[in-house]
Amino acid sequence: MAQQILKLPIFSRCSSSSSFFLSQSNIPKFPVTWMKAHTHSPFRSFAVLKSGAIQPKKKKRRLDEICLERFQQYSRTFIQSWILQGKVFVDGKVVNKAGTPVSDKAIVEIKAEVPKYVCRAGYKLEAAIEQLGVAVAGKVALDSGLSTGGFTDCLLQYGASFVYGVDVGYGQVADKIRRDERVSVIERTNLRYLSGLPQKVDLVTLDLSFISILLVMPAVVNVMKEEATLVTLVKPQFEARRSQVGGGGIVRDPLVHQEVLDRIIKGVENFGFHSKGWIESPLKGAEGNTEFLVCFTRTAEKNAD
């Protein structure tokens, strides 16, 4: 695959959160304020000159911070990986340490293959869709544990008509996902306490951390149509007993993996679902844990029983 060079115009922050500076050397350095960008612009905002006193600005920041600001369509994971792989250039030279101080005036380039999804989670869901035969095209979905938006990106690329993205956090969603008119981002919201959505959904995907899947099932059932599909990522470190989790938060025992899977499958089926099957995730979790994806179906006939 041909490499694509990614470049953005250079904007630098000053000490005031409401003011910014243009960094090009041929432009006078007046304080500026953010304004809405035109819809065709690749940026969310652009700077407009405004009179006023000149304020001091920070001259250098971490390379990964600058990359995240300038290349908002990519996740922190991708940015840091590219830096380590030597694919990030500062003023034409390779810099492979994320914490390297870099001038706000520096030209930063990323010479790497553009990833298919905004983060690696997309590849996990893709494996489940392909191997477990999950129908996505034309479906309205809920993606909980939205984070950067890997699952949502995958759903959209497989033809989902609309996705409600729910996450307890804030500000993590990739710009590509946040700006997509087929996505409604619902942040600072715990799925466990979600009272409802504007419409019932055909498909729910879960990528949750620090909570058991079974605790959110009442809310999942509440937002689903009578006939719907659930695909959940099972993370043993958040489902196993504390005594079963080893050093570094890693669950290494295959017997514990199976015990967790059996308990989750049985627990979800108690809510009126039928297990369609499971696979081991093609990618491990961030800390190295083995993860699994399980697909469930829910039918009106099953719930009538």
C-alpha cells in the first residue's frame, strides 16, 4: 500500500485557553480567537486575526501532544505507535520518542499507511462480524464503550445506517467519528443508567472496562428491538475474581478464561438471548490480556417463552 504523507498547517497555543497564535514566520503574531470552519475545511476551526496585546506562548511541547492536536483523526495509540516505529518526522528528521520537546513552529509529518479504523478496536469487531456472521448493513446500532470510536467506525464501514455512541468519558472520540452525521455521540453517560434512546436499536456492541457485562444488561434490553443482536467484547480481567487476576492485571489461566466465558454466556442468555458463538479476539488488550467476542441474538419468540 502506498504511503500517505499527512500534513497540517501549524497553529500554536498560548497561555490563555481562549487565544491562539499563527506560527508562520511571515505573519505578524497577533492574538487570535477560534471561529467555526467552513464545512469543506479539514479542520474543525480556523484562526482569525484580532487586535490586542501580545501574550507569551509555550515554545516547546511533547511530540505526541503536538501530533494529537494536529492529527485529530487518529488515536493516541496510533500516534505513539508511529512515533516508536520511526514514522514521524520533525523538520525532516525522524523522532522516535513521544516525549521529545518539539517547537510549535516545527513541521511535523507522519509517513505511514493510513489505518482502516480510527483505533485498533475496529479490527476486533471486524473479526466478529466476519467470523460470526453478524448482519450490520442498514441497522441502527448502539456502541457502548465508544472511547476513540473503533467499533463505531467498523459498524459504519459495514453499512450501519446510524450509531448511538455512549461512553462514560469525555473528549476521546476521534474527530472523524464525532463529525459523522450518522453518529450521535453521548458522552459522560454510564450505560448502566441509560434510560433510553430516541429509537430502539437493531444491534448493540459493547467494549466495556471496569464493569461486568451482566450489570449493564437491563439497560441493553431496554434499548433493543424485540429482534436484535448483541456483540460484546469479554475482558476476563474485569469479569474474573480478584484472586484469578495475576500480576499487571493479566489473566493467564485458560481455565479462568473459559469459566468467565461460560458465566457471561449463561448470564446474558438469562435475559432472553441465545448465544450464536464466540471467538478469541485477534488482538490482545492494551495490557496484554486475551479477550473474546461473543455474539447473541434476541427474538420475539425467545422472549415470549
